Amino acid sequence: MTYAQVNGVSLWYEEHGQGEPLVLMGGGFWSIGAFGPLLPALAARRRVIAVELQGHGHTADVDRPIRYETMGDDVAALVRHLGLGPVDVMGYSLGAGTALRAAIQHPGLFRHLVSVSMPLRRSAWFPEVLEGMAQLGPEAAEGMRQSPLYAMYAEVAPRVEDWPVLATKIGELARRDYDWSAEIPTITARTMLVYADADSMPVTQAAEFFALLGGGLRDALWDGSRRPAARLAILPGRTHYDVTAAPELPALVDDFLSG
């Protein structure tokens, strides 16, 4: 459990377990503790490097916007700082967007990519989700002080008074348009997409994303010889907010990374 000085950010990371390295990143407002049982389950077979991104958890904010692109560069810089690569990378929601940008911007540095509950374009989020994103800011931060996410943040943040700043910056990120469709086919890391069947975007978006990776475009044949390299998992009975707690997720990830 320590800091790495990368790109002007004092980036907090923790290492759990032994084996092939897997860089792991959580969602917006998350500290590492929010992963719950998923982290030790992944660390049972791997050296998990769990990262708290700019402004999250132990990692203090810096004087720059929160952007998927810059956080992707931070993660790549951490991998190089640790003398690793190629490595596997996994992220959920905001962390998945960061992992995707890291893989796009730093081809060859990442071997496998697991993206959990992140659409390939902003417009894919359901309208009510986009409406909620529009409300993120200092006022929303006050209401969130009663949440478990704030309690986790307040326990470890170097400057607890930055909570409204974090909410404002995440709100700005959430309202910023993006569409990575043209870049998805350039990803060299073997990729698995994971969604809940009641996620914050339609399942049809998951199929579109999968197709850009070469998946779901043809019959695999009886022997599986035309099976795509990418994978798609839709976890039943889950939502965007509890998909990482699905008991089947660690085994799915482990099988993919071992393949």
C-alpha cells in the first residue's frame, strides 16, 4: 500500500495476492474498499494492483480536470513505474472508461482488458441516467454525505474537504460527450465486456460494442474455430450498481484471463 508519483499525481495503489499482474480500478467516488469480496477473489489467483484514480480515496486531487484520457495515461505510467508490461487491466464504470482509454492510448502495454458496465458512447446511457449526471455538482455532494461512498472517502482521503470538488469534476466528466466507436477496433488487448442485464444502458449497446471487437458477427462453427477473441458476458439479475458483487464474476474473469 503506497503512492507512485506519476504525471504530477501521487497515485495510491495496493497490491494483493501473487501471480500474473492485474491492474484494477473502481467506479466514480469509489475507494478500493468498495470492491468488497471481488478483490480477494481475484487476488486468490493473481497479483492484483488496485488503483485509486485522481481525486479518489487516498489519491489527492490535482489542478486538472478529471478525464478518461488523462487517467488512462496515469495508469499506463503506473505500469511502467512498476516495471511491468504487458499486464492485464480491469475497470468498472469510471474505471472501465479509464481502462479502455489506457488500452487505446498505450497499445502493447496491456494484454487483456476487462470492461465492466461502460458504454462506448455517452449517448448510450439511459436518459434518466444522463439526467442524473446533469445534477452532479456541489449540491449533490452535500446530499451524498449520508452515503457509504462518502463514509469510505472520509475515512481515507488526504483532504476530506475536497469531496464537493470531486463531485463537481465527476459531474463535468459525466456531461462531457464522447464516442469511442472508431477507436474500439484498434484495441490490441484481448477484451471482455461485462454488463448487467438491468444495466444503466441497453443490452443492445453491449452487442454493438461487442461487434466492434469482432464478436457476434458469424457462426463459430461446431468446433468453435471461428469463435471471436473477444468475449461478452451479461450477468442476470444485476444492475449497474451491484454488478461487481455478482458471485459469478470472479470465475468469469479468471477464465478469460487464463484463456
